[in-house]
Amino acid sequence: MPERPISLRRAAEIIGVHHSTLARAVNRGDVKPVTTTPGGWNRFSRRDIERYARALEASEAARSQINAPTVDRALMDIPKLARELTGADYAAVTVQQSNGRPLRIYHDGLESDIDWKSHELPRGRGVLGKLGHADSPLRLDDLSSHPDSYGFPDWHPPMQALLGVQVTNSAGLKANLYLANSPGNRKFTVEDEYLLTQLTHFAQLALDSANLYERERENRVLAESAERRLQAVIEESTVGVLIVEAETRLLVGSSQEARRLFGHSLDLGMTLDDVYQLATLYDGDGKLVTNNESPLELALVSKKLTRPQEMLFERANGSRVPVVVTAAPIGSENGGLDSAVLIFQDVTQIHEVDDAKKEFLSMITHDLRSPLATIKGMAGSLNAISEPDSEIKLGLDAIDEEVDHMTELVSNILDMSRIESGTRGVEREICHMADIVQDAIRRTLGSRHGQGRSIKATIPSGFPEMYADPGQLGRVLDNLLSNAMKYAPGNVEIVNSYDVKTDTIHTEVIDQGEGIPASQHKEIFDKFYRLREGRARGREGSGLGLAICKSVIGAHGGKIGVNNNPQGGATFWFEFPRDPDQA
């Protein structure tokens, strides 16, 4: 039965390496595909993969023989060379850490079959701890006569003459280099000291090499560990992640969520063009996003970081998923571009919750408005035939007032819901502030709180037309005037002005009330915020009116705020660009 080709990810699982390692081998040509699926995805021979695994193991073994033992061989040669130069019976180099714990021992003249791991090694104590620096060797004619004649293990052969020196490098590694002769053999000379001192330079070089190798090995281990952790985070991430190499434009990483959204295995080594064929992006307005305009392409070509933006992700089968997409370039050590990462999150559930919320609010507001209108109509009819100043009339007036309050509350909740969901956009048209102001004054004076009050409006002659949403701007004025009527006594003034330099419309609503505490000037426009003091007139509001005003003016590209008047009262103001290109 013929062998069935396997995917790159499956091949990596078989030989026990990370799929990115195997992807790089494919890019180098170390492993070549044997077939390609109709969709263009590479498949590999299991035999070729296993052959590559064996070659990888051999390569790692060869590299270890080249790197670490190079230091070992250099240290092993030093004792042998020392004996040849001086004629000593024994020579040894013990490499230690700064805390005295031995790392290795290299010797010549001692028994070669000693199991060093099961024996105590010299620890740099006793006479070994007295060894001088390279320029100050310790030379003893009779070791046994020295007061610190200890520190050698019991398996060491008998010694009489001793010549030793200590070698230390900047990293804290320490080596004891010593020569010894058996009892009855010759003593060491000054010339032997000189030769041993010269050998310390080679020992120093070997120690430095060992330190560099250890640091490189530790850095490599840390880097590999960090890469494994990063890959694990990416793999198990709840968002879709794609990583594409900048130079080759090949896929070098993907998360499980990305494969789910694409409905594809996203084999490593795929080209970016192949990835583009799996899905299509549309922007928030439903416009097709070409490959050159995609966030990932901008990160790869222009090195641009794309801020999160909502898009529609269309799969090859035609199904669409709302996603929030962002992309970022990943720099290389030389300041260039190494790769780019694309992150996209499925927000289907968020949309479903928003849709349910909008449907619920729409249903509630509709079901509330109808009975409220009926109650108001019946209360008005009964009020018309009631005797003045009677208890019945007072009760009907209270009912009518509560119905107005409930109607305003329902309208505010519905408006805020539409603003937050984005369904209430700015429908601009050519309009004039004079018309918007007069309509708002008429509505306000016709309300319960506007009866018996006056509103003065100032609009300079030659005031220009503007390109804005008159309905929403009227809603802003309704809220500001309603607050002025409910919470401030006296008359109200509306002042409009136009700044020619900035081409900006500016409107102020000035009341004669108590003003707003300066500490609350910013907070008062927050949703559900209510004043903690003052505002003795009128009942407490819902805390939505000013938040709606802020959202409407913000949608027009403007600003809104409040100032206290020197003579008392508050001035609520807003301004926005006139948009002369359209007006």
C-alpha cells in the first residue's frame, strides 16, 4: 500500500520538533514536498521527514562535539604539556566556581580509570587554597612540612614536592594548576616556576573560552525557552494570530483560533498570497479591502501599526464573521523588518448581545410609549372638565407631569442606546441655526416647564448656512433648554456666533440659576451622572440628557462644555465646524 503524504504540522508532531523549526527546514530546501493538494498545500513523505530527523540529531551531536569539548581538549593538554616541560610525576588543572565547588578536573600522570563523579575532588582548601597568582607561584620542597598540608582527596597518590598557581578570570571561574612529584623525586626549580607561569596564560584563555561558551549556551536555552512559551501562548490564544516572515512572505506561525476562523489548517510555509485566497476582508462600511490595503500588508510594506478596527471576515464558503483586526511590524536586530503579525478577534457574540439589547430596548420603549400617550390623553381630557384648584385637577396635573417625565426618560434611553450601538448616525444636510433655534424654543415654551417663561435668541445678521444634522442639533437644544427651565429661575438666553477664522459655529444657552460646581464641569456630561449638590428646583433627572448632547456634538466633530457666569447662573455651550465644502 503506497505511503500517504502528511502535512507539515503532522510531520513536526511525528519527529517531536516545533512546526516553526520544520518550516525553516522547508524554506532552506532541507525537506521538499512530494505532492501538493488541489488547494495548493504542500504534503511531505513520512520517510523524508524521518530521514531529516536523523540528520538533525547527527547535526546536534556534531555541534556539541565541536563547541564544548574544544575547551576540554585545551585544558586536557595543559597538564600533559606541563609534565613534558618540567618532568613532573603528576600535573592537574581543577576548574572551580567562585564558591569553591569543582566543575571539572583535567590531569596527566594520575590513574585514568578513576570514576571522578564518585570521588571527592580537590576543593581549593588547605594548601591548594594558598596557591598564588600567576606571578606568585607556591613552590614547596616538602608538602608534608607545610602547616596547611591538606585539601587533596585520599585517592591522590603520595606527593612530596609541589608547585602550584591559581588562575582566575573575570567571570568568577577559577582554576588551580599544580605539579607534584612523588617522595624521593627531584624538587621543582625557579625555571619550573617560570614555565608553569607561562602555562597559566593558556589556562586563562581556556577559561575565558569556557565562559563564553557557557553564556552562549545559556542564552540559547533562554531563547529557545522563550520561543516555546511564545508559541504556546500563540497556539492557545483566544484570538486569531498569523505571523508572516517579511523577506519570504511565508507563514511562520498561526494560532488555533486563526485556523478555526479560516476553516483551514494554515500549514506553515504557506505563501501570503495563498492565505489571501482563503478569506476576504470588508471594512466597516462594507467596502472590499484589497490585499494591498489589508492591515497585514501595511505592516509588511510600510511598517505601519494598524489600530484595532472592525471588519467583516468572509470565508471561502461565503460565510461572514465580524472581527476586530490589528496588525503590527516586528523589527529585526539590524533595524530592519523581521516579520509582521496579524491579530483578529471574532466579535460575533458581542454583536449578538448588542442586537439583543437593541431589540429589548426597542420593544420596551415602544410598549411604554403607547400606554403613556393614552394616559396623557385621558388625563388631559379629564383636566379640561375639572374644576380649577380642585384636588382632582391637582392630581391630574401630577399625572400629566409624571407622564412627561417618563416619556422623556424613555426617549433618552432609546437615543443613548442608538448612539452607543452606532445605529443613530449623523444625517447631514444644508440647514441654518436660526431654524433649529426657533423650533427648539417653540417646543420648550409649549412644554409644562416653559409656560410663563421667555427665551431670547440672538443670531447675528449674515449668519451662514451649515452642513449638519438639524434633528440631532435640535435634540441638543431641547435638552439644554429643558434643564434651564427645570433647574433655573428667570429667563433664558440663546446666543449664536460664527468664527470666520476657524469656520466654526458656536452656541450658548445661558440661564440665571445657581450655576454648576466647578469640580463637576467635566463629570456632568458623563452617562448617568447627577449633580451631588445644588439644583434645588425641579425633580432629579435620569443623567442621560447631557451625555446624549456630548455624543451628538462629538459626532459633528465638535466640543461641548459649561461655564459659570460672573453674575450668576451657568452657560452651556457647544461648537462644531460648519463644513463649508458642503454648505
